[in-house]
Amino acid sequence: MKRLLIVSDPPVAPGYLPRLRYLCEYLVRKGYDVTWVTEERGDIPFDHTYPLITIPMYSGSKCDWFFKSVWTLLTDWYNRAFAKKCLQSFNRQSFNRQSSNRQSFDLVLCSTFNEVPLGAAKRIADQLNVPLFCDIRDLDEQVDNSRYQYHHQSGWLMPFRRIYRAVHIRRRNKVLRAATVVTTVSAWHREFIRTLNPNTITMFNGYDEKQFYPKDIPTDTFRITYIGSLFDWQKPALNKVQTIIDELNKSKIVQSSIVQSSIVLDVHTPQNNPIPYTEIGDAIRRSSIMLVLTDTHTHGMLTTKFFEALGCQKPILCVPSDQGELAELMDWSHAGLDSDDFEQIKAFIIDRYKEWQTKGFTRQSNLLWEILSREAQSEEIEKLINIYLS
């Protein structure tokens, strides 16, 4: 039996790491012995059928966090301490390669959006003398000035952030160069990382087909729904959509319709009106249009909600067009509209509103529905694992 060690960020709100959770359950079903290790940060909010070890790293006080963050910047404390605690935990559980029953891991797989615990995963793989499989979800360089980081918006943290970013990138690149194989979430990410490691492969985020599937649910309200984090650079696009909605709600199209209902913009963020992860599928199915907010200054940012809307076969409205990979996927899949043009967006909403008037729901078939399921993605990752374990 092949034994895999999974190292990751904490699987807590708002992300919950659905991509990795699905992969772990899939690998267990296929007969792999999986152990997942992560930082302790509150209770694990989901059931699991495999060992999930949590490692305490911070006491909870701001002083402790600040001191350890500075010490990490200077000495890479987090990765060193995390790796050491993990290896001690494995020793206690007879995972040490030198133990009498010679139990150990055959491969370390690290899935992360950050440089920590990527460095820790490399240290563990080196200690166990096994291949390192890196699954990278984000890169600092994918958005100008790291605008997707919330702490970017705090001016007093910016000098620290600039220094940390430079150190973080240098340490991250060192690990990626040494990795046996790297998977990442877009073609842009793949080409960027291939300058460090030629053995880099695209593995789109996809969607969990058990939660995100098509089902027509008639509703009394025409909802344009946005689910996800909302950053300052996304708000102009959101305001544009709201302006179009306000105009349409005053128009004859809505006012004189037989089935009369105002068009509603329904926004759910982790900070405001959040939706429990298990209820997101139904929220998408009750929507008339799923809204994706993007930007021409981003690279390879293919939000998970895009794939989840594909799985539910809901019309997708991307504002503005990123003029890049997301636009290509939208056009190729016929999933909806990506545009920044006021009249195009307005016409798209009107067309879907008329469909909703007739049927009580909307449906958008697309060409990527089956091939981007998490089952299909997990099968591809399993093939890679077997290549490097053979």
C-alpha cells in the first residue's frame, strides 16, 4: 500500500480547501494510505476518513504572532518549526523510517497558496528521502502589487509586506526548483513556474460534482449572485453591474412583465452574509446568473466559483473580461458572457431575465461540464503520483 503525506494550509474558513479534501477522500477510496498534516487553527470543520494531524504554531496572542512573523522573516522559523514538529509527531506514531516496522511515507504532497508550509514540506521530504509533489494554487506575481492580499490594504503594513514578499518569493522559488513535480491551477501559472521547474503541469481547480450539479429550481426572484472574497479592485465592476440592475428595474422590461420581479444583486462574502460551504451548491442553483469579478491586471486567476457555476450549468457573467485565460475558457465553453461593455452586459441580463420569466429558472449548458469535475482532476493527479512512485 502506498503511503502519502499531505501537507497544507489550515482547511478552515473561508476556503476550506475543497480541492485537497476531495483528493484525499478520492485517494483513500482508491486504496492509498493518506495522512494529512496542517497547522492547528480551530476545529476541523468537516468529517474525514484518514488521519488529520494538527500542529500548534501560535499561542493566539497578537504579540506571539508578531514576534514569530518577524522571526520567520529573519530565520524561516515557521517552516523549520513546522517540519520539526511534524517529524516528532510521526516518530510518536511509528512513522519513522528507522522504526522496527519500517513504516514511512512514499511521497510528500504539499498543496498551498503560500511559501509556508511549502518550505516545511521540502524539509520533511528531504528527511524521509522521498519525492516532493507541489500543488500551487496562487503566486504573488499573479496580481499587481499582490492586491488580492487583504493586508495590502493596510498602509502601515506595506513596508513589512514588501520585504516579506521578496523573501517569500526567494524561498518559494528554491522549493519549486527542487520539487519532483509541480501542479498548478492555470496555464499562466504553469508557464511562470516552468521557468523554475520544467516539470510543471496545469490542473484546473474544477468542482465537486457531488455538490455542484445541475438541477432546475424555479424561484420567485431573479438573482444575480456573487459569492467569494471582495477586494477594493473588484468593487468598480460590482458597482457597474449594480448600476445596470438599477436601470433595468426602472425599465419597461421589468415593470411591464407578466411575471414581475425586481432583479436582485445578491452578494455573499466571508465577512458579509457568508454562505456555509455545504449550502453553496443550492445557492448557485437558485441563482439566475452567477457573477465573477475579474480584472485585466490579473494573471491566471480562475476563481473556484467559475468552475462551480459550470458544474451547476448556470449562466456566468464575468465583469470585466480579463482578456486572458478566463475569457478563453468562457468563449470555448459557451458558459455565458465576459465583457466590460455596458450595453452587452445589459443585453445578456435581459436575455436571461426573459428566460427566467418563461421557465422560472435559467440553465446554461457548457462544453466543460464533465471534464472539469474534481473526480476527473483527481484521476489525473493519481496518474502523476504513480509515475513518480514507480
